[in-house]
Amino acid sequence: MSDDVAVTESLEPDQEVVEGATVAEGATVAEAGMSRRTLIILICVAAGVLALLGLALAWYVITGKSPTQIPGLSKEIPPHYSRAIYDVSAPLGVALDEKNDRVYITQSSGDRKVAIFTLDGTRVGNLPTPGNAKVAHMPIYVAVDPLTQDVFVTDRAAAALYQYDSSGNYLRTVIPRGVAKWNPMALCFDTSGLLYVSDVSGKIPVIYQMRTDGEVIRKLGAKDKLSFVNGLVVQSNGTLAVADSNNGRVLIYGASPEAEGGLARGKADAPLGLPRGLAVDDRERLYVVDTVNQIVRVYLPADDGTPIPVYAFSFGGQGTADGAFEYPNGIAVTSRNQLFITDRGNNRVQVWSY
């Protein structure tokens, strides 16, 4: 038989293999060697697992923190830049209506209108500007009612909150009952259709929880010395996250009208500069647009159930290239966790994906 032809011979049931390993009936030398290699691999894997468990235990004993916070071992992978929507001027706020394939973007320069795009980035028009054409307007933030798909826009210059239907027709100007004068800014909805709006006027800024007809249910933050709230989002557990921008912090509200916790300015693992836009995805990740640091910070719910989120990672950075920001501001997330982020200084809305 030729030397270059490999032959595997069957062994007798009681025949021994190298190093005394007994081979079962019908086994081959190759199979026996494979079993030995498999055993070695399993031993190595088990040793690695034990080493990781030891590291996690040591981390917990020394720091008192969850093993998920060990530097370099985060299971979270940041999103990547996908594309951008242009044909906008100094965009600030962004909201999505996936049911009707719409993206609403407020513009703080140029014609200062709310631009309407499809989700793939095709511009299809603008929301009309209500009232007298001589009145100054500055649309800031926008939100979509999850029940009706009506669109709500805060106008800083006009100190007004406008309501439009899903076709873009102006319906009315919403005023909270019992409030003589206000200046609405940030806004968001919860899944039941309740509206949250920050009021930055007066000496005591507050957040109204209200119905879309103007009925006020309660006021939040009157004792928390809020300063220009630019971001609001209701999390999956029903708590409200608030970007208290000029105080450089994110506050969390539950059943109490006062904050139950949050993220303070200067926190070592993620020092906030000027937090503005907020969003939450279906994995309960909290996104915070940090405008002056030119990044988006991402937080996870705390393992111990406390209202203080745990920092996971950041993405972005200053610049004009794809994936870099010049004063990002607003953020919205799709049901597939695709992120739309207003890049004000670069006159575009960036789209990031996982």
C-alpha cells in the first residue's frame, strides 16, 4: 500500500491506545485522539470560567459594584454610524412616527420650520407655522402622541405649544389649565398618552404632567431648583428621566413630585457637561446627549433597583466627519433601536444603528 495513503484500522474491543486509554467497541484511533483533545479543551474552558468568577468575586468584594461594571468587561457594544439626513438648518429636536413613516425635525435657523422626512431620509414637507406671520417663531422640541400620532411642538419665541394631526394640519395651541403664562420647552409622552412638558418661565421652573386637552394632573420639580430642562423621557418602569441642563444633571422622578435620584455633574465614570436630549430603547438603555462634550452617553438600569442608572459607554466625539458631532442636541430611537441624533453645528441628523 502506498506510503501517502492514510489508513485507519479498527481496534479490538479490549485493545489499548497510547497512554493506557481503553477504546470502546467500534472506536478508532482518530476518535480516541479527538476525545482526548476535547477533554483538554473542556478543562481549559472550565479553568477560564473559574478565573473569571474569581475576578468577579474579587471585584465585588473590593468595590461593592456589580461585575458588569468591571472595566473592559462590559457586555454592551456601542452602535455604529449608518448615515445622515441633510437639508436641515441647525436642527434641535427630533421625533419619530414609525406608523406613518415620518421623522419630524425642528430647525433653529433658516426658515425655522419643523421639517418632515420619511424614515429613509426623503424630505416631504414642513409643518405650517400657526398664527400671524409677523410673530417670531423658534420651534425647539417635538413629540408624537403614541395613541393618535398627533404631533406636538414647543415654540420658545412664541412661548407656545402647538398641536398638529398626523397629516400635518394645525389643530390648536395647547395651554395647561390654570396657567396664565408659561414657556414650554422639553416634552415627551408615556405609553398611555399622558404628556410631560417642562416650563422654563418664572422663578420656579416645573414639569407638568398633563392631558393633551390641557388638564394638569400634577407638577414635578418645584423644589428641585430646575434650570432649563431640555430633555424628558419616560422609562419602561414608569419613571421620568429629566435632563436638568444648566445644572448639568439628569434627575429621576417616580410617584413623588421631587426627584428620587439621578446623575450628578462631575460623576467620575461619566462626567456630564450639558445634558440635553434623552431617549430610552427597548433594552432599557438610557441615552443622554451631552452637548458640550460632543458625545452621547449610555446608561443601564441599576442591578439593585435604585433610581440611579449605571454608566455603560459613550459614542461620538467632536468634528465634522461621519460619526462626529458639533453640538448634538436631540435624540429619538426607533422600535429597532436605530438612533436619530440632531447634529446642530453640522446641519444634519445622524442615524446610528446596532
